Amino acid sequence: MSQPTSRSALILIVIAQFLGTSLWFAGNAAIPEISKILGEPELTASITTAVQLGFISGTLIFAILSIPDRFPPNKVFLYSSLLAAFFNLGITLLPLHLFNLLIGRFLVGFFLAGIYPVGMKIAADYFQKGLGSALGFLVGALVLGTAFPHLIRALDLQFSWKFIFWTTSILASLGGILIGWKVPDGPFRKPSPKFDWGVIPRLSKLPALKGAASGYFGHMWELYTFWAFVPALVAYFSSQPTQTAFNAYLSFAIIGVGAISCGIGGLISVKKGSNTVALFSLVGSGICCLILWILPNSPDYLWIGFLLIWGMLVTADSPQFSTLVAQATPSEYKGTALTLVNCFGFSLTILSIQFAQFLQKWLELTQVLSLLFLGPAVGLLLFKIFKNKKEALSPSLPAS
């Protein structure tokens, strides 16, 4: 297999990442029809949580076993894409029961652990300089995929729910084959030669890694809860909340605009550094949380503009914190570190969403989401604490 240039490899990784992560919210796009068939009025939380739990389980196992570092990451991406596509397709082949649906979505999430963080690992193997820009485009592809179900709902396309699952399975398979066939090991890959139980404890001794991870965790506490409640926020502010098509288009725009900010933030990071972009975005999105408290009863142009700005700021720090994680980790353990940080970050999203739903018993929606500022605030504080710690470790991973 001929070695592609860094630029061509990035293009292929971004395309494959988008195709592979199309599986993530395929179930959400099919919810209206599945809900009618099963007689379950509200499946969004259950289906989303099943995928998230699968992803958390997958990333934990992949990290403990150091799979992205011990094995060729393009092969890990390929096999994970094919397996995720298989279990996604399996939902249409088995009798449609809630149990089968949730198990299928859990297994899709499990093998997404070999797609999203491993895609970032492959990008890191091709870029030493400009990694922030590369990951900006990569995460932007995921953000666009996240917004996509809202566009499907807005268009009111009369696709069978099975067609959605078939299509996303084909796309994910193509993405995996693209990586496995066209993107060999990057020039900066340094494989980990053997399994080592002590890798994760030793990674935890790297202050720069702990700082980057802390910022990422603060960002994740806010991100998915914001995304989950975007439709509710739009309906809350809208003067005509029953216009479901308009609200769905607007929800797509508020989430999808984050793909643009990820790309722009990545380009800015080349000159200003990932640290600057990540902190600016984290602080900005935290301020947006607080502004939300005083925003009700605003004219349409004000709250729509505000939510679009928030949608940009809430995502732009994600690829830059991932860049800082990769830069803080020895080459032979980048995949393990990225996967582990993803695991803990996505675990926080479930806690945050459930906490927000719990608080809605007593508080207005805007008040609940205003409290999300605690994530960026704590993340920023811990990031600064670890950054100010004197780096007493050598550039290589400390010995056990």
C-alpha cells in the first residue's frame, strides 16, 4: 500500500469518520416510526443512552487492552466499522422488540469505540505539527453527523426506518474499507509492543495529560446536555413552538454550526496554539450558560443568534483538548490515552443529562442549562492547576 500524503490521508480519514459515525444517531432519526410500531411514545432517551453506554464500555475495554496502540489502527478502524455496521443491520433482521433494539444500539456504540477515537489516533500518526487543525476537521465531521437526524426530521422524508439502518450500515462499511485499504500506518506511529497493565496508572502521572483531560471533561459535561436539550430550547423560545419543521431546521443549524467552528478553530490553532483556542472556547461557552439565565423574553433574532454562537463555542474546544491529550502522551500510547479520555468524557455526559432532567422538576429549562457553567468552570480550574504544576517527569512515559 502506497503511503498517502498527510493532506490526502486527512481527507480520507474525515470522510471515513463521517461515514462511520453516521451509525451513532441512526436510531434517533428512525425514532418516530419505531415509536409507533412499538407503542412507546418516547424512545429518545433510551436509544441515545444505549449507544452512549456501549461507547463507554467499548472505549474502556479498548483502552485497558491498549488495542489502538498494540494493533494497526487502520485495521482496528476497519473491523470496528464492519462489526458496528453488522449489528446496526441486525436490528432490521430480528423481530422489532425494545430489548433487541437497545441491545443492537449498545453493540453499535461498543464498536464505535474503534471508529471515533481510533480515527483521531490515525490522524495523530500523520501529523506532528498541525494536529489541532486535522482534528478540527475530524471532530467537525462527527458534529455534522450529530446534527443530521434533525435535518431528516425537518425534511419529513418518508423513509422506512429499515432504510435508515440499511443506508448507515452501508456507509459505515464503506468508511471502514476506505481506511483499511487506503490509509496505512502513519509515519509517526510508534506501536506499543506488548500488553501492559501498568500503562493507565503511569499515564495518570503526566500533569499535562491530566490538565488536558480535565478541560475535556468540563467541556463534555456541557456539550451533550446542550445538544440533547437544543430542540426543547428552541421550542421554549419560539413564538410558534408548534412549527416542528422550522424548529427542526433551527436545531440542525444550532448543532451543525459547530462543525464550522471546529474547522475554523483548528485553522486558528496552527498560529495561536491548541491551548489558546481550547480555553477561549471553554470560557466562552461557560459564559453562554450564564447568559441563558437572563435571555428569556428576548426577540427572535437575539435568542436565535445567541444559540448559534453557543453552538459554535460549545464544540470548538473538543478537537483542541484532544490535540493536547495527544501531545501530552508518548507516541506509543496516544491511542490508549485518547480512547480512555473519551471513555470518561462520555460517561460524564450521561450523568450531566440525567442531572439536568432531575433538576427540571424544580427549575425552568433555562435555569437548569445555566448550571452547566459548572463543567467549564471546574474544567478550567483543574486545567490551570495541572498546567502550573512543575513538570518533573521525563518526556517518555514514567517507568512502573
